[in-house]
Amino acid sequence: MSKDRETIAAISTPLGEGAIGIVRVSGSLAFAIANKVFRDPSGQRQRELKPWGVRYGSIVDCETGEHVDEALAVAMPAPHSFTREDVVEFSCHGGVAVLTRVLETVIKCGARLAEPGEFTKRAFLAGRIDLSQAEAVIDVIRAKTDSARRLALANLRGELSTRVGRIRDNVLVLLAHIEASIDFPDEDIGVLEVKDMTERAQESVSELNELVRTGMSSRVYRDGVSVVLAGRPNVGKSSLFNALVGKMRAIVTDIPGTTRDVIDDWTTIKGVPIRLVDTAGMRKTRDLIEKLGVEAANQQAEEADLVVAVIDGSRPICDEDRDMLLQVMDKSGVVAVNKCDLESEVEEGSLIPHAGDKRILRMSAKTGEGINELEQALADLAVAEITGACENPVMANLRQLEALENAMRSMEESAHALSNSVSPDLAAIDMYEALFWLDQITGRSASEDLMEKIFSEFCIGK
Amino acid sequence: MLDYDIIVVGGGHAGCEAALAAARMGATVLLLTLGWESIADMPCNPSLGGPGKAQIIREIDALGGEMARNIDDAYLQIRLLNTGKGPAVHSLRAQADKDAYQARMREILDAEENLAVEVSHVEEILVSREGQVRGVETREGKVYLAPTVILATGTYLGGRVFIGDVSYSSGPHGQPASTGLTKILRNLRLELARFKTGTSPRIARASINFRNTKQQPGHILPFGFSFETHGTRGDQVLCYLTYTTRKTHDIIKANLSKAPLYTGAITGRGPRYCPSIETKVMEFPDRERHQVFLEPETRAGEIVYLGGLSTSLPLDTQREIVHSVPGLEDAEIVRPGYAIEYDCLVPTEISPWLEVKKVPGLFTAGQINGTSGYEEAASQGLMAGINAVLKLRGREPFVLGRSEAYIGVLIDDLVTKGTKEPYRMMTSRVEYRLTLRQDNADLRLTDKGFALGLVPEERYEMFSKRRRQIQDELARLKTTIVPGDAATTRHLEEIGTMPVQSQTSLGDLLSRPEVSYQSLAAIDKDRVKLPEDVTLVVEIELKYAGYIRKQMSQIERTQRLETRRIPRSIEYSLIHGLSREAREKLTAVDPRSLGQAARISGVTPADIVALVAYLETGSHRRKQDSGDADGI
Ligand SMILES: Nc1nc2c(ncn2[C@@H]2O[C@H](COP(=O)(O)OP(=O)(O)OP(=O)(O)O)[C@@H](O)[C@H]2O)c(=O)[nH]1
Ligand SMILES: [Mg+2]
């Protein structure tokens, strides 16, 4: 039998929840397998499944007759299921171990373990979902955090498709105007002036730009935001790093210049995945190895999404502090005044001019005071970084981002051409290119829609 | 023994081109027409060309068809439209002297050696027990035998004319309708659709108050429709423009209950681009006026067609409407407008080479395939004629791609997507119009026409010379470096463009929007005088090189799907992962390539993925190896 027709099974936890797990079976053997493994609650008699009816019962090992778990079973006959095949879902409330046992039982009875995303692939092949929805499912599977998962779900519900659809509509209206004026040249059908066309094209560019930006940051969301700890030696960067990561990862000593290389680690702060980077203290040094470390630190500070500029609150501010603050002036992040368990030598007022837009927080890596506030501030900043200024974040994967970028470039070129009084029918070539890329996301064809637009907008014809 | 190689039924624009092409390729052809007066008739607007259609006429000419030469010989007025826009959409349009047009076409048919024309009413298509076409039988019971038959019956098939509450069985222009053929097509299990189209009233020229209208003169141009024509006629006549008024619209609204379109008497689908005045007034209530074009039908000009005023309202209402239009206050209607309903094939019944899939040897062309327009019809006639001959000779069909010709787009649209309304060509249907221009139709197609035996030696030589001139001039301009001396710089400033950096070629200069071929004459010392139709192509190719390159890469992108053939033996019912709709549509259309499959409406990208997966797995190949020719 071809691989595509085999009956497959997998654990599929309902999205967003964790208490109940589902084992899903799809394929022509699904019902036969259910008949073998699903019994009444006592485990004695076979339990008949009705299409779409939810049945309570127990799952038994078809070879040993052993009771595996209690479960709810639902049968979804083809072609009305997600995959358009016969599907049975067993909802069990056990943990991973029990779910795995249920899965094993099902596989013993003739199913094959599904490959990652295989259910989705079948649904896509069956025409059940469009490309961007299929990809969203894959994203859900891969998403590292709840927030990322929420975004992926929004996409699954069609957020990306909807927004791309809106832009696509706008481009279609433009093309309808251009095409109508070409095909019906001596009819006064009232098409847009070139100036208005240019404006509309530019609108699409900014909408695409926004989508690309939010899409980009959604990538940040999935892959995490990078946060660098910067500051002169011995201010407590490594101590803060350890406090945030929650383990002793970086070496802490009272010798300035302890950290000589970049250290990074993944952590989740308030549900947001963050790549935390500890660096060598920033100062002028003659030690070659430390010098390399300092250079690397500068580079990290440059590339990171966010910065924590660490100051030793028990010492007066010095030039090295000011240099460091100046260097990260334009970055968003916080100024962390550390060692607040000791007597303060730093006045907040004197820091403000050097802090840029960064909030100034007092804390102690030693006692843990203020660390929660630091975490909250970082999480907020990370989310802001991710969602940018826009209210509706969308999840876009690499392929979709590329398509969006291409569409944006083409619309830019068309707007540019129009504003340089290039004939609209030539600018249209770029618009069609943009449409091509937008359709790569939604998987539709433009031509029929365009005809529809032309005729609904204009009174045409002799 | 068979009487003829090919029988063409119908003498309209499709029938004429079909018969001529087949005869010129050496087949013996019989053309059966309802009457000499319906040869190449223009029952609707007496005009040819316009956006999309001009390109088709040029393509017909490039392939060796007749329409372009015929209109060049018989126009009253010619204009170049869209000159304010890019070169891809520049389009010729001509007002025809319809009598002269028909007369010349009759002469051409008459003079063609392998072609016989007979007036006869075909009532029966003869089909062998194996389902192969054998010939036709006329109403009088006369039988003509031929292995191929081309049906080009226009709107005569089951035609029904509507004027107000009067309706009667008829073809256009009071010709008899052909009812028997409809039945026959049904008997052949072919799916039919019912379409409608409309015409405007015609009025007496002497009754027009021209003072109240606007003149529309023709243009003087260095070319005509045919690549053999090198200038326009001096004796062009004027057309006129006027507008409907609020009063016109009130009359229409008050009489809507008498409009067969609105009473439900007409059920056929009409074209959206050619709405009746009733429809325009009702669907665009904000518009204060609509254009009315006064188009003389002949040089003598007694009869004037009212373009834009298509209607099927009763005659007395038509009179009121006409009289409410400035300039037509006293106009006398010579022939009222009418709507005509007719039967046509659902075009997915036919193959990309215009052969009816279920009836080998039977070809169809023109309105019977669901199109509207003389040019659309003629081009299909030409293609059907060519393919009928190729079939007789056992050769591969001649099919043009979407990236090769408007004709390719037209036929691909029809046979792939079908059509829900009479199909009219528009430039917006053509993805690659910057490379499919009217000025380069010969460069695209004349080689093919010559290979088919349709383009005579002499004409081919003329073409080859033109092509050589274009290529040489392009090469010369690309390699000639602009000198950096003071005189040159001054000239460039004079024509309003920046001075050049070193190593700039004349070709580079031409790509600047403000620079024209003409404006460079003074600094282009080696230039020799070339025909304008040559320099036009050269200038376009250089000026729009950037956009042309973009378009070429778009074409390349689609080629992978287009060239990926689908084996003829494919069984869509066996392919896992196809939706039911896709399965049905794919089976019905029987696409030749993945590209064509992807264009079928109802076939989703997911279906294509499944199809590719199937073709890749090789499960079909075993079957294919056992002698299935993927050919064609
Ligand atoms: N009292 C007090 N001491 C701290 C605090 N944070 C760090 N220290 C001490 O300060 C010294 C330097 O700490 P590190 O974390 O190694 O400092 P660093 O910035 O990583 O130093 P380099 O790696 O040398 O650049 C150590 O002795 C820490 O114990 C704090 O909040 N309070
Ligand atoms: Mg350190």
C-alpha cells in the first residue's frame, strides 16, 4: 500500500491545553482498530462507535487484554473529517506515559506512527485547508511558547490570510482601473487619476511593510528575543545572568574581568523565550584575550534585540559606565542598578540623561530583590519588540515572509514607476508580480477575481 | 471516395478563415453558407480591432490569415487607440465599410483554387458507427462526405430574436436560424449553453442633426493591420459621438416592463462588456449619461449604426429613446436593435486544437465555442482550418501557448475554464502582453505560419528582411558608444536628458523615458534610414527592456508547469488526495500539462500537489511504458 494510504496514528494534544491528551487515528483501518481496542467501561464488551457520537469506555491492549486507560472516543467518518479519511480520536486524561501506551496499542493493531505534520499534510492534500493554514499547524507544533502558539492559532484562524486578502483586494482594484482604461479606451468610465493610483500603490506598500515587520517579529517570537547584559567589569553581569537563567552558568568572582568570552543560554522569562547573553565587561584593556572578549561584547550589544545596562550601585558612576551607556543609547532595554543591598552611591537623577528611553531599575543579584521587576520589564519589552507597534500580530513563516517581501518590493517598484509617469500598464507588470507573491500565501489565482472587479466597478461596453 | 478533405459549415469570419487556411495548405475544401450575403457579415458593430482584438488580427496576419488584409482594403476610418499608454496596449481599430469588406472576402474565396463555396442549409452531421465524422447532409437531402468537418455556425444555432414582446426563431440579419444542428449536437451527447447578445438600432444618415454631435476623425499612420500594409488611406470618413440624456434614462425606466431582458423572456447569458442600454441605466444609476457612437456602415453611408445603444425594447420605445439623444432628435430607425439568443457548445467539450473531444474529425470555431467578436471567431477559424489539415496528414496539432499569442490565451481560456458569458478577448486576460504586442506579432508567429505552408514565399522574404533589420539595428544601438564631446553633451541637454558617463551606448540612452529614437538622430552618425515599423519595434525593445526582462522571467517561472505533460492515459479516479471536484473537472477538461491543469477553476494548489506527487511516484509510468504515446 502506498505510504499515503496507510492508517496513521499520533498523540495530538489539544492546542493550548495540557490536561487531556488525544490519540488520533486516521485512515481506512481507523474504525477497525477502534473496534479492537475500545471496550465498555468495564473492559469486557466491545463498544460500538456511532459516527460523531462521543462514547465513554476503556482502552485495552488488543494482544494481552490488559486495561490501558479510560477514554472518550469519537468516530468521524470520511469525508467529513479533518483529513477527509475515517478518523477516530481517543481522549485520555493520563499523562505522557499513558498516552504513549494507548498509542502503542493502536499501532499494534495496524496503524503506523504518523510523521510530524502528517495529519496536516493529509488535510492539505485533501483540500481541507489552504497552504497558510497548513503551515500554521506546523508552526503550532513547533512553537516554543504559549504566546507563539497563540499567534500560530490566530494564523490558523486565517489572520494572515485575511490581511493578505485585504492587500490583495486593494491591488486588484488598482489593476481593475488600469485594465478597464486599457480595454475600453474611448469610454468615459471614470478611472482613477495616476496620482490616486500612486497613492493607493503606496498604501499597499506600507501595509505590506507592516505585515513584513510584524511577521519578522513573529519570527523573533518563535525563535526568542536576544537580551545582552552589558557593563563594565565586576558590576555583577554574570550574577544577574545566573539569577535570570536560574542556574549557576557563568562564573562569578570578585576579580574584574572574570568573564572573558560571550556566554549565552536559553531561558523563558514570563513565558517569552529569551536568549540571554553575558559578556565580558566593557573597558579598555591590554590583555589580549580580554580585549577580544570586549570586542565580542560590543558586537553582541550591537546585535541584540534588548540590552540590560548594568551599573554597580555601590560605586559612583565613572567614565566607563557613561561610555557603555552611550554605546547602547539607542537600544531598547533597561538600566539595571545592581547591588542595591549595599549602600547606594548612584543617584537616579544623574543616570537619567544617559539612559535614553530605558527605565532605571534597582536590584540585587545577591538578595534577589528587584529581579522580578527586571523580569517583568524584560518580558514587556520583548513582547513589544515582537509585536512592534501594530495591534494584530501575525505569525508568518520564512516562506511567507519571503513572499511578503517580494510582494512589497514589487508594489514599491510599481508606485515608483507611477510617480515617475511610467504608463500604468507597465506599472501593472509589477502589480501582477505582487499578486503572484500574495497568491503564494493564500494559494489563489487572480484572473477570475480581476474580471469580477472590472465588471463590478465600471459601466463598460457599447 | 470522399467528396472533400474538409467541409466548413458557415461563411462568417470563422468559416472564411478556416476554409482559406485549409485550402491554402493544400486540402480540398467545401464551404457551405446560408447565402452569399452572409459571407463575412458584420451583424453587430461595423468595426474591427481595438484592445486585445487588434493583436489578434495582427496574429492572424502573421500566420497567413486573411482578416488583416481584408480590413486594410475596406475600412472607412482607422485609429490607433491607447497611444497615451505603453506600447503593449497600442491597438488599431477600424470602422469597416461592411459591404466592401464582404465583397472583397467573397472575391478571395472565389479565387481560392482548392475551395468550393455552395449555398446550402446543413441539417445533419454524419457520424460513423465508431463516432468519427463522415460528412454533412443538407435540408434538401444532399450528402457531402469528408473526413473532417468544421462547424462555424455563429449565432444561427437555435437563434431566437427578441424585440419587445415579439420573439421569433431567426439568425442575425433576418437569416433563417439553424435548429436541426442543435438537436444533432445534443444527440452527440455534447453539453450546450444558451447565450445572448444584442445589437443597436441603425438609423438613416440623412435624418441626423450632426451639429449636435462631436466629430471623431481617423488617424494617419505609417502602418495598417497587415504587415504588408505600410500606410493609411487618405480618404477616411468621420464618425460622431453623442450622449444619452436624463430623458433617455427616464424613458428606459418607464418602459422596463417591456424589456425582454427584465421580463424574464430572455434566459441566455449576455456579455458583461457589451450590456444593453437598459442594463447600463439600471445597474449604474449614478451615471448621468452614456456615450453613443455614430458609426457609418458603408462608404455611401446611408445607414449609421448607433454603437452603445444596444437594446431589445419594442420599436416605439426604441424610437423614443433615439429621439431623446442630441443629434438624433429626428432620426429615422431603419432597422431596430434586437437581442438574439443562441446555442453554443460548452467549450470544455473541445480540445486545445479545437476538435470536439467526443467526435473525432469534428472541429468547431467561433461563436459556437462561446466567444463573441469577429476577431475571436476568425482566429479560431484559422486554427481549426490548420488543425483539420494537420489531422488529415497525421501530424501533431498546432497549439499556441499563453506566452506565444493572444490566440493561445483565447483558446486555452476556452478549453480550460469554459466561459459563463460570451467570451471576448481583452488585454487583461493576457499575462504576458508586453511581449505579445501588435508590433511584434510577425516576429512571434510568421516562422510558424511559414512552416505550416500558410505564409507564401514572397511574404516570408519580406518578413525575414524586416526581422534582419530589427536585429541589426538593435545590435548596432547596443554597441555604439555615445561620444563624450561637447557637441553631444549639448545635444543631450537640448533634448532634456542628463549627459552620459563613459561607455554609455545609444541603447542605454534609449532606455531613458525622455529620450526617443528620433531625438538621437543628430548624434547617431551611422544611422541609416529604416522603415518606421522597424524602428518602432527597436525603440520599444530598448525602451522597455527592463519590463520585458521582468516579463520573460515571469514566463520562465511558469514554463516548468507548462512543459510538464500529463500522460493521456491518466486516470484521475485513481489518484489519492484529489478532491472530488478536481477529479471531475480534470477528467472533463483532460488538460495536456500541469500548467493547464492548474488553471482549471475548482482545481486547487493542493490538487496540483497531489497530482505532482502522483506523477513523481512513478505509479503511472508502468502503464505509460506499455505503449501510451504522451504525444501531441
Ligand atoms: N553585594 C552584592 N554583591 C554582588 C551583587 N552582584 C554581584 N556581586 C558581586 O560582585 C562581584 C562581581 O560579580 P560578577 O557577576 O562576576 O560581575 P561581572 O560583571 O560578571 O564581572 P566581569 O565578568 O569581571 O566583568 C562578585 O564578587 C559578586 O559576588 C549584588 O547584587 N550585591
Ligand atoms: Mg562576569
